[in-house]
Amino acid sequence: MKYIKDYSDGDRVFDIYLCKHKQAAVTKNGKSYENVILQDKTGTIDAKIWDPNSAGIADFDALDYVEVYGDVSSFQGALQVSIKRTRLCQEGEYDAADYLPVSSKNMDEMYAAVLKYIGQIENSYLKRMMEAFFVEDTDFIKSFKASSAAKTVHHGFVGGLLEHTLSVTNLCAYYCANYPMIKKDLLISAAICHDIGKTKELSLFPENDYTNEGNLLGHIVMGTEMISEKIREIDGFPVDIANQLKHCILAHHGELEYGSPKKPALMEAVALNMADNTDAKMQTFTELLQNSTEQGWLGYNRLFESNIRVTTL
């Protein structure tokens, strides 16, 4: 099969893809069409069915595997498929492993790096809590490795949560080495745990969508609850350490309008917010460049609140 990452403007599509999303829509002129997102393990691509009532368009739903015939074009700096024909595929016609986007980095090596950081924690209470999650809780470990870090925007792939967590922890380790007043055990523990709530906020692939709990509570609240549950199982866990750790989690988005219930009040919470924001933005920009065939200016991006550009050095 030809993977989505290999398509260019002007290419013709004739292969099987996973339909990640499908929604009916209406043009300004009142003509019905359908928005579709096609997916394989290399990423996603927007698609349109401009004539959904055509005899060549077979009925299918989100999460179905569909044989697609159409044309690729560039629209506002991103590729888009105009779908001409579709056929619903049956089990046995495809290998599901070809359709789930997966981290390009080695999963076992990344997880080993996370465990190495945990092994270096000196505070016995924090170390015990971290091991309860990342060494002993097999269900959590399986979910943590398989989860994405987001539905869209950044690290939206299998292993994305692990990759993002390790990147944030690496940045925090740098801060610890350069700002001696930071309490390393607290910051490293918070960095590794900052997004654990995403294992409950988002369903696993191929859905990778918000759960009911995720929509109602969000990963920041759920992650803090998960930490509280583990702490209650550890006799004598100091209340002040528990509160400081949970504060870092609650404040890691930095601003109330960005979903943080609290603004950072600790040096470690400020460092975690900066590391999380840095990795999220750098990965977002990376994915924008990887998914664009344009050179020069790519247009306005709402996350960066700027017209962004490809570097030409």
C-alpha cells in the first residue's frame, strides 16, 4: 500500500485506509458533502466526498476500513483527498497494524529511560509511589505505552504519551542541572506523572477519542485523582510532599484559561509548565512541517497565533 506520508499534490489514491472520522456537511450554496479523515500508521489526511449520493460511493462509517479512489491536492498548505469512489472492506482484506500511527522512536528504549529516572529518585515516598505506577501496575503500564498524548495537535499516535512524557522529563532534568534550587525528586516525579490522566481521558486507537470521563473531568483532574489513590496506599506518605506533587500536576498548563485549576506557585511547577509547553509546541511545529508539501509561508496557525513559515537555511 502507499502510505499517507508519501502522497504529494497531484497524486491519485487507490488503496485501503481506516476512516477515522466522517461527518455530513453543507456548502455555502446548500450542497451536501461529507468531511472524512483517512488514517494509516504514518498519519492522517483530510478528505472530502463532494457527491455522497453518487452510485460509486459505498456506505461506510467512522472506524471502518474503506477502499478509496480519489485525487490528492493541496489546500491551504495541507494535502486533501477528493474522494470519487469508495468500497467498504471486510476483515482479511487489510492488516490493522498498517493503520495505527505509531511513534518513530523505540518504545522499549523510551520506557527504559523513564524507569531509569524513577530509579534515581532518592525520596523513598516518591520513589515508592512511582514504582507503584510504572513498575507494578501492569494495566496502567500497558495503557501508558499504548496511549497518545492528544487527539490532535501533538503526539497523536500510539506511544505518543510515552514519547511526550520522556521529552518533558528530559527537559526537566536539564532544568534541575542548571537551577540547583529546584527539588529534583519532586520535579522528575511530576514530569513523569503530569499526563497520566490521559490514559483515562482518551480511548486507545483506533478510536483515540475523548471518553465520557475525559470530557467531564479532563486529564489534569483525573491524573491528580490517580496520584491521590496511590498515595493513600503508602503508609506515612507526607502530606506536604503529596500536596506539592499534586499542585505541579494541577498547574502544569500554566494558566487558568488553558485548563489548569491552579497557576504555578512552586519553582518546580513553573519548570514543569515550561517543559510541557516547549515539547508540545516543538512537536506541533514538527508535525506541521512533516505534513506540509509547501515551502515558505504555511498560513495562520491558531496555536501559535501567527502566520508560520518553513525555515529556508
